[in-house]
Amino acid sequence: MPGIVSRAIVGLTLALSSTAAQPARYPVIPIEYTHLANGLKVVLAPDSTASLVMVGVYYAIGQRTEPVGREGFAHLFEHLMFEGSTHLPPGALIRLIATNGGTFNGNTRFDFTDYFEIIPPAALELMLWAEADRMRGLVVDDSALGRQKAIVKSEIRLSYINRPDGGFPWLDVPQVANRNWQNAHDFRGRPAEIDSATLADARRFHAAYYVPNNAVLVVSGAFRVAETRRWISEYFDGIPRGGVVHRPDVTEPPQTAERRGVRIDSLATSPVLAVAFHMPPRHTRAFFAMALIDQLVLQGDDSWLADTLVRRGHLADAVFGGANLQGNLFNYEGPMLWTIAAQYRSADQADAIAGAIQNVVARLRRRPLDATTLRVARHKAHSAYYDMLDNLGGFGRLDLLASFALFDDDPVEINRVEASLDAVTPADIQSAARDYLSPAQQTVYIRRPS
């Protein structure tokens, strides 16, 4: 493949050998991983059982990493990427996808913005050409910018400002739990700040972040590898490499005392509460221990908190949450919160709920899990991982491949996750609970009616 600096698939062999004692139950995903000379990462994951093909382009710019003073700009720019490019005027891309029997979307997340299409295999070359066209040459004028500003401001009003519990807890809680502006600002943006964006700002943003050396292209599903390599070379090789991409410091200082926040919600009819803890760094033993803790303590009707708060304690009507409430356990890069949220009726129950949550996690700190409980947690964690991979008919597989390539330069990690889950010991879980789930490390946030 001309212009490609090949990066082998040796990681796949390593993944298989490292899991020999406990073979992964999910079929190993075949992966071909390469870098174009312009820095674009390319992941090809053919699936002989699929009838459709998925194309995803992920850019390493998200809500957390948008520039200071530009709250909401990453989301605004996601909209602008559908306005037009060199050979596709406004609306043409959407019509192109629809007339070829496909579906599409774009999303702005903590650490990336993604664009994807799910299409019949016959439309693959066309979609690769279209994605290359808008990477190479976004065309935006004042009219397009004004149109998308209005749409984004409307979304802010409908989804957050004028909606009961809007943005709870994914938007509210980080602003209380975090101290670094990158992790603690208003990710949705404010209407006045959205209005202040200029056409020059948009063009600078595209030139800074929407470049091949800040992106990954993933093709997953029903396609032929050799011809797909050829098309990628033809359409993406000639896109110029961008400059050095600025990476803001997203480090969070350690939390040493409980943090609290309260917000009056005039539209709410009942209170909601969240208790959040900072997650361990990704890919560490403590991180995978938290994956099992999440399943045991929070996820499902059989979880400890469902039993303590809902069934027996009658303190809450419902309990939900997890790590990375905008996505999943793996598709983020920077600091993250594990958040437990509860819906309840009486405002004076807030402290009792927060206390009950701390009592439940204290069980993990006091003594190691027995073998049966650990086995249940592992089974649930495996099942949750399969759900991630198969989400939207297999889009979850593309999403994780893109995330591991974009953040870790290692998409083959997707084949090693189950081995890492199986390696977690009772001591790892106890250690993670002691290091990350103490009362001094929690943030308690309440939204209640006026």
C-alpha cells in the first residue's frame, strides 16, 4: 500500500499467547493496523459474518480538550463538518449516504469527535472518498456557521436548560468533582459563547485538529481488505499532514477531602443525587479491578446498591451510573469519574443515601471477595464487554478499535481485555477500593426542586 508505514499485527499473536491459560470466549477480532505517511492511523477489521460495512473517522479533539475560552466549540464544530466540503456542498453528504442505503452520525465525547457511516459494501469506496473530502477541504461560510450556531443553541436549550435533570449527572458532576478547567468546564457550551465563534475561529480549529496526524480511520465489517487498502491509499495519502497538535494538560490533582455541590432545578419534580469517585488510570490493574467493582456494586438488578438502596432499604426509586456516562469503560483517555446516581422522593434522604453508598463500598475495603462473588463479577464484566462490542450491530467494535488506536496506538488491545479482566484478584479489588473509594475521595452532588 503506497505511502503507508506498516505496523504489523504482531500484537494479535501476543494477545493469543498471553491468554492461552484462559482463552477469550469472544472470537478474536482480526486486525490490520497501519500508519499512512501523513500520520493517519488506519485500522481494518474484516468480519466474514457481517452483511454491512462501517466506516469511522475519529479525531482526537473533544469536549475536554477544546481550547480554554471555547466552551462548546468541539460540539459546534461537529455540526459544521456536515455543512460541506470541496466536492460536497451543504446537504450533499447526507443525501449521498441516504441514497446508498446507509445511516450515519457524529458524536462529540470527552476526548474525541467521531463521524461514521453504516452502509452496504457496494458503497464503501464512495464513503471513503467522502470522508477524505471533508478531512482535506471543509468549506464553511458565514451562512453555514450561523445556521449551526442556531441548531446547537437550540440543542442546549431543549436538552439541558429547559429539561428537568438536563445534563445529570454526566455534565453536572465533573464541574464539582474536578479542579482542572479542561475537565471541569461546561462541555455543552453557553449560548453567548457559541455566538462569539467566528468564521476565522472555525477555520483555525479545522486546521489545528482535523488533520490526518490527529485522526484514525476504521473500516469494520463486510469488505475486501486488498481493494480497501487501495482505496484508502488513493483518497487519503495525498492529504497534507497538519502541524504539531497541541495537547492540553488534563491532569487532575489528587482529591483529599469530600466535595459537595447542590443545584436548584426549577423544572424538577423530585431530587436526584450522585456520588462520584475518580477512576484509576486506564489499563492498570486497579482500572480492571474497578471494572469488576462496577458490575458487582452498581450494574444490574442483582447489584449490591440495587439491593441496599431500592429493594431492601427503600431509600431510592432507582440507582444507575458507571464510568464514562457518555460512552463506556474504554472509549476515553483523560481523567474519569465512576458515578453512582440515585432517584428518590424526599429531600431529607440525601445524606442517608450517600451514607448507604459509602457503607456498601466499605465492604470491599474491609475484606477480600470470596471466590463465588468474584466469579459473578467476572461473568458480568465479560457480558458487559460483549454488549459493548455488539452495540448497534457491531458499531461498538469499531468504536473500541478507534479508541485503542487513537489513544494507545494499539487497537489489538481489544483482544486482550478479557484476559485483563480474568487476571483481577480479590487483593486487586480490595486495593482499588482502598485507594480510590474512600470517603475523602468522593464527590456528593444533589439536584433538587426549588
